[in-house]
Amino acid sequence: MTHSPTAYETYEADFLRLARRGGEPAWLREIRAAAWDRFAEVGFPTETRGNEPWKYTNVGPIARSAFAYPDDGAADGVSPAQVKALAPWDDGWTTLVFVDGVYAPALSRISAGAARVRTISGAVAADGVAVSERLGRCASIEDGFTAVNTALMRDGAVVETQDDSGRDTPVHLVFMASGASPDRVSYPRTLALAGRNSRLTLVESYVGPPDARYFTNAVVEIAVSEGASVEHYRYMTESEKAFHVGATRVRLDAGASFASTSFATGSRIARNDLNVHIDGEGASCLLKGLYLTSGSQHLDNHINIDHAKPHCSSDQFFKGILSGRSRAVFSGRVLVRKDAQKTVARQSDKNLLLSEGARINTKPSLEIYADDIQATHGATAGAVAEDALFYMRSRGLDEDTARQLLVAGFAAEIIDSISLDALRERAALTVSSGHAATGAKSQQGRAIADV
């Protein structure tokens, strides 16, 4: 492990200051201490050799930076209009807003519904035993980013649905950077618990003002009980100078289903690390994503599905749109264990390269130990088809408009599947604004496929 002394000392000082605050139950202090010990041992994954999960993503700029961990958020300087300008919004949703990692009740909106929604600090104070039995069960502290989040988490959300409750008001968690001062860090934490045969719609939004430099290190744990169904969305439009590392850990019991759609753009370096453990017979998951990069941005999708039980299914379907000299990574791994017979698993990653300097490293992979399964995987990358562009221009469209329409058509397969109107419209607007097509005159991108 290699630490940057200044950065490490900053994290250590933050941990010691948090530990001195007191008032926390012993079990939470023990979790923090164990996580800090792990982070002190492994640090951030900056090694280039023997570091396959981070092979194409250099987190050195994060590891070398000393980010400030403010005692409080800057919600007093943020208006509801500013939140709505950055994040999808629907007045009918239950929405909790966190600014710089701290809950902002004045910006939040709690609608009546069956789902029980609380802040982590409020849940610990009211029902610490129940939280202690769940927190950290899906997300281990083996990884340095998850470890430091666990050691320094201060606030976040606990979302629970009771057994046999039907689909209800969507729950929206907005994690916003204020940009009040440069180089801030926040550690959002979410714990979602879907009771037996219940239904939950959960939306996460990670946003920040343009040109602000900050670091968001988020961890989400989702436990889906027997027969339950979770519809999950992850919307990320961070500042182009920001850093974002998000880890989502999901566990499915028998007959459970999990459908997740991610939309990601912005960030100097961003990573969406999603791991689904299928631990019950008859469970299923559907993972979709659309990612857009431009300029010198770098965006990494690291997707893992672990089939541990028989008669389950999983689908991964991701699309990328790259321009400028940006980089994207897709590593999709499916593990089918020996006892997971009758598994059906599919993977697909398709990329549209709009400039000569754009590059995608894509590696869909299957690791199979069962002998009675159905599995497919594949990856493609290419430029806008010249014949399609010619056809549209022959109908009177200028080149930029024609290109943007083709890009929007490529993205539509993901965007149109979003069931929430406010979120679908916001994602479509981002694509149609021409963000992904900026500087897209040259048609020959570069694709590297590790299959």
C-alpha cells in the first residue's frame, strides 16, 4: 500500500476528530474503528501491478489530494431552485436532500407513503439495534474506498418497506455538493431494506455545481427480502472537476427482483461499482446504464453479478457515448457458482465513439462452474454510421443536428425504459442538449475490448 503522507494525515485527523465527538453507541464506534484499521492497511488502490479491478482507472489524483471534511454542510447557501436545477424533481416524491453529506430538512420533502424513510443519524438514535444488524452486512470493508466511507460516514438515509406493502411513492435521495469551498469531501451512506413481498422505487441523485472541485465517496447497501421487488435508479451529473466513487452492494433473497438503471455524466474521474449477490432461488436482476463522457473525463462502470443459487436470471445492458479525449471503462463480470444450475445470464456493452481521441476499455466476462446454464456476453464500439448521417443530411438537416439526432436515438433504448417521468425527461434533456456530441466532427474513435 502506498499512502500520500499529507492526504493520509488529513483522513486520520478527520477520523480522530469524529471519534472524539462522542455520543455514538459502542457498536458504531467499533464498526468505524475496524474500517479505519482496514483503510490504514490497504489505502486507495493506486498500484498498477496485480490490481485488475482498477486496471484502467488511475485513482492517483484522488489519493494524492487532501480533501477537507467540513463539520457541517452548506445548506444555508442552497435554495430549492438550485436543487431542482441540478437534480430531477417531482413534488409527489419523498425527497431527502443532503448538502455536502449533511441532511438539509429545509430542502427536503416528505410525502405520505408506506416506505419508512429516516436519516442514518436519526435511525441510529431511535433504533440502533436494528440498524447495527444491517449496516455493513452487504458492503464489506475490503476495498479502501468503502473502508474510509464506513470509518467517516456521518449521515445518509435508511429506507425500509414493511412486509407485503405495495409499490408506493418513489423515494428520492439527493446528494448535492455545495461548491461553497474547494476540495470538500462527503461520505453519503444509504441502507435500503425491502421487506418480504414488498415493492420499492428508489432514486439516488449525485449532483454538483459546474466547475466545483470536490470528492463524493458513496456507499449504498440494498437488501431485498423474499419475493420483494426494488426498482432502482442512479443519476449522476457531477461537476467536470469533481471526483466520484460509488459502491452499491445488493443482496437478493429467494424470488426477489432488482431492476437498476444508471445515468452518468460529468466528473474528472468517476466509478460506478455495482455488485449484486443472488442468494435465493428464483431471484432475478436487470442492470442497465447509459454513460456520457466528453473532454478529458474518465468514467468506469465495474459491474459484478454473483449467481449463488439455481433458477435465477441476470441481464446487463449498458451503452456509452464518448467524445473529446475522454475515457470509459466497462468491466462486467458474471460468476455462476457450482450449485447455480438453470441460470440465465446475459451481458451487453455498446459504445458510440464520436471523436478520434475517445477510448473505451470494455471487458465483459463470464466465470462459470455450473454445467446447465444459458449465458451470452458481448461488446461493441463504433462511430456514427456515415450512411445514416448522409441519409439525414439529404433530408435537409445540417450535420450537427443530424448527429445529435443519431446520438439521441442510440441513447433512447435506455432512456425510454425509465418509468419515472421527471427522471426520464431530465436524462433525455441532457442527451439532446448536445453534451455528448460536442466536438464530434471526427468519426474514428478507439476501442479496446478485453474479452
